[in-house]
Amino acid sequence: MEKTTSIHGMWSSRLMFVLAAAGSAVGLGNIWRFPYLTSDNGGGAFVLVYLACIAVVGLPILIAEVLIGRRGRMSPINTLRKMAKEYGTSRGWVGIGWLGIVAGVLILSFYSVVGGWTLHYSWLYVKQLFGGAPLGDPSVAFRSLLSDPLELTFWHAVFMLLTTVVVALGVEKGLERAVRFLMPALFVLLLLLVGYGFTTGHMGEAATFLFKPDFSRISGGVFLSAMGQAFFTLSLGMATMMTYGAYLPREGISIPRVVIAVALTDTSVALLAGLAIFPIVIAFGLEPAGGGPGLIFNSLPLAFEAMPLGTMYGLLFFGLLAIAAWTSSISLLEPGTAFLSEKFGLKHRKGSALLLAGVSWAVGLLSVLSLNLWSDVKVPAGVNVLGGKNIMDLIEFLANDLMLPLGGMLIALFAGWALSRTVLREELSEMPEWLFVVLRWTLRIVAPLLVLAVLAHAVI
Ligand code: PHE
């Protein structure tokens, strides 16, 4: 019989699950990565493919992940091990859990570097608030940050430490309370920035760039980036949501409903971020296309400089972004930590978190160095999808664009084929029959085929 609680603890309510899962989903992926990928991939066409990926592939797999987690109630590896045994299927499925933990360590490695950037910017605005020198030309400020390995390593370490502390303490107490008011605050601030976007008089152009697809821009590469981003932004394919699902109570909670709330929050934050950033980019004479990873760091400070109380808004924005990144980074560390503490004993949770975070921090140093001392180490341009990528890009590509979709595909196949119809139906008892049938066949055939097609097209 399936268990009703997890040994790692439980979310205290449905709302808390939604907040924690949305806290995981909403992060750098929405506010840093989505705008710059849109910028680099030609605007509206990318946004359209991205939204389609969320709806057709992301949502069903999100449901599957949470459901598997809730059924198994352990860390991903042990959940899958247990289920494989109970339902008499191949033990090979446990590989999904391993893939997830490795992907988590890889993603956290560069996520923490970028999280460090947001801390650095918050600190700059704090100093400015107390009379320090203004930022000056943002692109100069950003370049000087990237060229300084020690500064980057320092903030990377601070960010990783913050992440480790929360995970070491257990997610429920500190985190539940924090997300409750921080997520709404971020939302309000984004709305404010969108409001500022209207005053620039360039909202129309920005909306055109974001929402008017230029189909000639769609290529295999655009599909791959959009698919990777859909997985990344929903924290999908690496068993994060499976782990959060393991802490989800059963009584009166419909998985599809809570999952839709999470996906809607996540998507609206990404679109709001786009609507906040592009008017500013255009108004200050920057190019909306090809902004690269520096997009928000190069553009938003211009607006903060021009706004009344701009320094305060700058601090609020980067501070909240750091917090949004933080609630995501803990969810990158949690699955592996849960697994290690099942292995070594629950009282070793702290050591487990520290060990994994240490490994991830060390891997992150590769990303730090690829921004400065090793910036010339690149795949030769034009060879294939990898052309022109530095080490940080490569790690990001491997984890986000390959491992997450692959993990997601396997999760869909597991839920669709390895779990019996009865088990699946038990977990989704509130769903109308026709929708259940659609979902099951999406998991069995449609989603895996779509992921496979995108991966194959891009890699070959
Ligand atoms: N979803 C997070 C973001 O958009 C990143 C993340 C990916 C978190 C995978 C957990 C797992 O920033």
C-alpha cells in the first residue's frame, strides 16, 4: 500500500505546495534566461514554440512527475526503485533518478554563478543607496564583473552557501514562510516595471517583438532552445518536481489543478518579464535582438538610473531576483540531498547537502573561468549546434537542452507504460475520463515522440 507521508517532511497545505513548486519554477529561468533567449532566437517565433512546448509537453510531464513522487514518497532514486519492484517493471527506470541528480548538480553549478551576479548587483545598489558611486555605463559594469574571477567566485560561494543552509535545515520551516510573501512581492515589482515600460512609449514595439512570430526564424535550433527552456523553467525532467510531489499530502488535492496553478504562475512571470524588459531595451536604443546573457544586466540599470527612486527599485529588483533564484536553487539541491540522507541516515542531511553543494560549487568554477581567463576556450564556430560555445554554454546546453528533455521523456514513458492504468487513475481520480485518456496517450506517445523529434533533429 502506498504511504501517506514522507520521512523528509510534508508541505503543510495545498497552497504551500503551490508556493514551493512555483518558487522552484519561477527563477532565473523566467527573468534572466527567457528574455535573453527570446532576444537571441528572433522574438515571437521563439515565444510561440516555447508556449506550445509548455502546453503540450510540459504540463503532462509535470503532472506525471508530481504523481510519481506522491506515490513513492521517497527521493527520486528510491521512489523509482520501490515502484519498479512493486509494479514488476525494469529496474532500469531508476536511471531517471540518477540522471536527475547529475543534471541538478550541473545546473546548480552555473545557476549559482548567475545567482551570484544578482547578489553582486543587489550589493551595488545597497552601496549606492548609502551614497556610493552610481553604476555608470551598465555594459561596462557588467563586463568588469565578468572579467573578475575572484569577484565572481566570491558571490558564487555566497549564493551556494545560502542554498546549502536552507536545504540543510529542511525545506519546510524557513522556506514555506519565505515564499509566502516573497513570491507575491516579486510579482508586484514586475507589474511596476511593466508599468514603467508603458511610460517609455515603446510598449507597442516590445509587444510586437515578443508576440508577432517571424516564421522564417524557426529552425531546429529554435525548437531545441524552446523545448529546453520549457523544461528548465518548469523545473522539469530532473526529478525536482518528483521530490516536491513526495511531500504533497493526498487528502482532497487534485494534482492537475495544483500543477496548472504552478504552470500559469511561471508562464505569466516570464511573459511579464519580457514586457518589462523589452520596452526599456528599445527606449534606451539597445538592440532587442541578440542581447545574450547580459541582457537584463545591460538594460535594466539604465531604466533604474532614469526613474525617480531608481536606486531603490534597482535594489528591490535584483534583491527579489536573487530570492527567486534562491527558492529555485534549493530545489536543485533537494533531490540529491534527500537521496544521500536516505542512504547515510536522516541525521546526515546537513552533511549530504554540504557534500553535493561542494561538488556543484567546484564544477561552477569552470563556468566562472570560462567568462574570463578561459574565454577563448570555445568549440570552433559553425561545426554543429555546439559551435561557438564556451565551457559555461556547454554545461548549460548539456544539462538544460539535452538532459532535462531526455529525463522528461523517460518520466513520460514511465508514467505511460510502466505504471498501470489503475495506478495512474487512482492518482488522477478527479479528472474527467476523456481528459484522462488524452493525458495518458500524451504521456505514452505524443510527448515522448515530440521530445525525441526535437532532440534528434538538433543533434543530427
Ligand atoms: N525553474 C528554475 C528557473 O526557472 C530552474 C530550475 C530548473 C530549478 C530545474 C529546478 C530544477 O529558474
